[in-house]
Amino acid sequence: MNGNWLIRARDGRLGVYVTHDDEVRCRSERGPGSDTWSPWRRIGGEQRLQPGLAVGQGVDDYAHLVSWRPTKAAEAGLVHSTHFRVHLAPLDWTPLGHPDRTGARTGLPAVAVDAEGRAHVFVRNRGNGVHALVQKERGGWNAWTDLKGSDVHEQLAAVTGESGRVELYATNPTGILRWAQEEAGAPPVPDDPLPVRVEPGTLSALPTSKEHVTLFFADPEGMLHAWRRGTEPVPLLAAAGPGPVALLRCTLEGHDCTLLAQRSASGRVAFAACPTEQESAGLWWTESGPQLPVGTEVALAEDADGRVVAATITPDGVLRIARQKDEPGLALAAWQEV
């Protein structure tokens, strides 16, 4: 999956999205802050899907989902759905087409939602560049736009900054590529690339101030870095495990902090935190919970009461939740299977 699959919806309920076989499933809290959850249910109608789900959420707290569906033999197309309330049915999947008009699946999509509530869909194209599709403010979609780029790896990281503008990050063999919106409703335009050694598939991005988005990535040796445009990447600590870290900006003991989480090499969930945009203060991993199988995904959110919530989903669909206790620091209650 791409994006944060654990979200807090408009009414305060937490919801999760997973892919299962050829469909997307969703669960939600029975009520805001509840310890009981609804059963898994298929969303978006009866449309069969291919692997790869992207989740984005706007300031209106609506969730935008993007995935691939099979079309003709050996061909596929992207589809989109909007979920207004996590405990209710979302809209059916709407076809978006293909960045190359026709062809097979080209990469894992990414989606971000701007300040006006428009979804921006990004995906690698057949030539290993990037295409974008922007939703119209009053419904429908604009035409696909070629953002260029070369030798782009599959994983893309799309994020909306506090300014309401959308940014996109990708990697290729020479470093990190960045695109950023210059005006509302327009596709992002390319920025100067960052020549840096980066492990593909490790990007995650978080708005950390009105001016900046912070990008986290690992290098080929497994060292985790933080980077903001106009600065040099800062090495942080060895990544706890493979893939991107889950991120959350939250308040801990009255301080604006950035929280990181990742399945560690031991199989447990590892947490690290630092003051936001002050990574030089130092980070270290603290492990929590049971050992989880390879392929388990980790996500972070805040619940309706402002408590940090961590979630894990195993490849066979077991969902576990750990919620912050009313104690100093990041003290989590015991992990619960829900």
C-alpha cells in the first residue's frame, strides 16, 4: 500500500484499508475512540482489482483510494473511489484510464489531496517517467500530464503541505526527484534533483511546518535520513527494518514531535521520536508488542481524543491496535487484536 492506510475520518472514527486477493477491504471503530471495530467489508463495488492501493486524505477528511483493475487481456487501468465516512459504503470505483492510454500495470500509484479537495494521482509510466492526473474541483478529471523524469523506481511519495500545495517525491539511480505545485489545481513541476544514494522503496514524507515537508529515506547501507528542500540530508539512525517508516506529527509532553514507526528486524514494532525539524536532538528505537511476520505493515494516527494510535496489519489480515496511555511520554497500552 502507498500512503497512510490508518486514517481518522470526519466523525473521529479510525478506519483502516487493506488489499485482500482482488479487492480492497475496510474496517472502522464502532464509534470515535472505541475499542470495538466493525467487521471487514469489501468496498467500491464488485470490481476486481490488481495489487497496489494508494490512500490519500484531504482537509475535509475524506479518503481517496486509487488502485489498478484488469481491463483486457494483459492490460489494466487505474480506478478511484472516495470514502466520505469510514463506517458507511464508499463510492463505486470510477475508471481513470492509463498513463500510456493502454497497457499493463506500470507501478504503484500515489495520491494526495490539495486544499480544495482535489485528488492528485501519480503513477510511473511505461517509459519509467511519471504521469499525473488531477481531479476537477466540480467533478471529473483533467487530462493526464507527463511530469517527465527518467529511470524512476516504482514507489512514489505524494504529500500535501500545510500550504495546501501538493508535492511528489521519487527515486532513480542518481538520487531523489521532487515535483511541487506552483498554483492551485495545476500539476506539480520538477525541482532540481537531489544527488544522493537512496534505497528504492524507502520514501515517506510528512508536512513539518508551513514552509517545509520533511522526506525520510534510507540509504543502501540501511541508514535513515531526513531531508528538507534547501538543506543537506541529515543521517538519523539505522533503519529498524526494510521499507518506508510510518510517520506522525504529534504532541508529546507539550512538545511538537515527529514520531516514526517501523517493523524491526526482530519482528516487533520499533518507535522513535524527536522534536519536529530538530532531528539533531537524536533518535533511538524502542520496540513494542509481539513478533509479527514478514510483510506486516505499520501505520500511525491520532484518535478522536488526540491519543497516538499505532496499527499493524499482517499479510493474512490480522489487525492489531495499540493506543497511547494517559502517562508522560509515549506510553502505549498493550497491543490488542481487533
